[in-house]
Amino acid sequence: MDLSAARDKQARLDARLRELGSLLVAYSGGVDSAYLAARAFHVLGARMLAVTADSASLAAEQRQHAAHVARVAGFPHEWLETAELDDPRYARNAPDRCYFCKSELFTRLLPLARARGLEHVAYGIIVDDLSDHRPGHRAAAEAGVHGPLAEAGLGKDDLRALSEEMGLPGFDRPAAPCLSSRIAHGIAVTRERLARVDAAEAAVRAHGFRELRVRDLGARARVEVGPDELPRLHDPATAERLRAAVADAGFADVEIDPRGYRRGALSGAPGDGGGV
């Protein structure tokens, strides 16, 4: 990792943030939006606000982490209840689901920014995302929402190194897209399904796994863990305990994917959601 090159990109980001003048950051608590929020606070001070969309699609653990990072970094942070699940186009869970989620989010954030006296809205798209299939990015373009990280040429490795240098908690956390990304396309997104996935992933995490997905395939769940963690599941007793924990969350059948976690394994697309 060339930290000097990453710092040059950070300088370009800072210049862009100063140019924007004031900013509301769509903040999920993930590495990308956390760095953007922290950097915007560093550059703009009170002329920035981080806002987290709070809905059933946000995992409880992610909600707690977002609040924790905001406290540690000291930037202003608010919650905004969103209602994407009330939109039947979102709930039907077609491949363009993320478009309707981000449309709902940005439709809510733009007037909030105006009410807070902030000129612009930004989200955490990075250069790594530009080749992914992420319909939410189209919603951002239509709404005039900025992507200053990508504009500065920042990628995931840059953000992890720079976030560590800034002392941000979770700089090395695995990606955490919304819970709806776990539900197979064509299966309706409901609050009950999201709660079931959230409980199942919490159970897997409680067994000490760090990188994971529980894919909702209907009555059946498919558990994926990071390739480096797969050897633990070669022990039949460990694997059986994991299956039982996921079944207790409400799945009739549980399988463990022997290939481990892969981005886009549910949809076949390169991306794994469209978190900010």
C-alpha cells in the first residue's frame, strides 16, 4: 500500500470538500461513508452533518457501529427513518431494488440538507464501485448527489490505510451492505425476513466468524463465511452448531457453502448491494 499516494488523493478530497462548502453525508457506518464523514468534519467542521437511514434493512450490529464511530470521531450525526419497504417496487426485490432504496433515501436527504442550511449531499461511492452493477448509483446521479471519494480517485485500500491513520474504529471491517441484499431476487423483502436474516447473521457472528453472509433462499438459508475462516467448518461439530444456530433464527433448512463468501454470490452481479 502506497500511503504517500493515498495521502495525495486525500488532499484532492479535502480540496473538493472545501469547494463544496457545506455537506450532508449519507452515512451507513461502513468504511467508505465513515471516512467521508470524518474527513468532511475535519475540513468543514460544523458545516457538515452525517445522517444514517434507519430502517428494517439496517442490521442491529451495523446500527450500533455507526453510532460508535460517530461518537469516537466526534462528527455531528442524526438518524432518519426511511420507508423503502413501503414501496412495492422495492419490496418485490427485482435486480433494480437498490435504485428504489437510494431514490427514497436521497429524496429524504435533500430537503433535510436544505433545512439544516447545507448546500450539498454526498455519499460514499469509491472508484472500486464504478465497474459494479449498483442501480443505487443511478439514483444518486439523478438526484445530483456527489461522490467526492470517487472524484478524488480513492479506493478501498486507500480508505482503510487513511482511516487507520485517522484512528477511525472499524477501518478493517468487512463490507456490510444492507440486509435486503441477502434475500434472493424475486423473494419479497419483508420486515420479518430482514429480522430473520439479522438474527441468523448475529448467531454466526457470535460463533466467532468475522466475514459472513446468511443468504435467504426462501425456507432455506445458505451460510457463507470468509475463505480464510472455512477450515473451522471442517469440524463436523462446529458446522452442526452453526446450522442449529441459523435454524433457530427461523429457517427450515440450512446449508453451508463449501466455497465460502463471494461478492455477488446471490445475484450473480459483481456488487453485493449498494450500501453508502
